[in-house]
Amino acid sequence: MQLPQAALYALLSGGSAFAMRLWSLHPKYLDRQGLLAVWREGLLAQKVLKGETRGYRFHPQLLRFRRHPDPVAAIATYLEEICTEAARRGYSFSLQKIAPCRTTERISVTAGQRDFEWSHLIRKLAVRSRTDFVRWREVQVPEVHPLFIVVPGDLEEWEKGAL
């Protein structure tokens, strides 16, 4: 029996297949815990994409950033929006930690991936943050992070391997 890439990675790294979640969803939907986690995980992803660490190099969530013409600029642009959302909430995430390059070239995300992530997040909010769950549960079609653009399609292949 052959394990999906993410499951194999999880076994080898001692983590879970969802150890890193770089949400396609707009960060406004994340609860405090989710926002802090995506900031931390985004900074780790930036290190991986810059070649500054050996861990997480093959994590499936990084595939879409690696496919971008400028992966470091893509993750920096992603992190900048996370930082903006944090500032809106009164948190002080350091822009100094983000690589100085940015991009205007967006990354495609399928509608199926967006919907999968939305269901995943709503389940997390129902357990972790009742206030956020109540605020967002009626949203039918959530906004995505400004780096992404929604295209028709099912769940992304890199996500399917993690299930």
C-alpha cells in the first residue's frame, strides 16, 4: 500500500498531514488562534522557499507557491495580508520578518479547494471560537486571500493527498 505524499510526510516529520495550513481564505475569517498559526506557518514557509531550512521542504501546501514565477514574492505578499489583518485587530506582527519583494501575479485556487477549506475552518471555529463561528457560519461563498483568484474546479490535488 502506498501512502499519500502528505501522510508519508506526516509520518516522517512526526506531525500531522495538516501540520501546516496556509489558508486560501481571507484572513479576516480566522480566529485569534488561526491568525497566529498562519503567521507562524507562513514565516516557516518563507524560510523553506528561501532555502533557509531543511524541514517542511516537501510539504504539499507549498506546491502552489513553488509554482508561482517568484515563490518568495508570493509568500511575502501572502504574509503581508496576514500582517495587515493582525494590525486591524490590534496585534503587532513585524513586517520586518517578511521578505521585501512582492507580486501582483495571483495564484489560482479552485472553488472546490475554497469550499473544502471553508468547511474545515467552520468546524474548527465551532469548537475553538464560538463567537467567530456565529459571526461567519451563514457565509455561503467566503472571500479568498487577495493573493488568490478562484477558478472552477474540485479539491486541489495537493490537498487530496493529505486526506
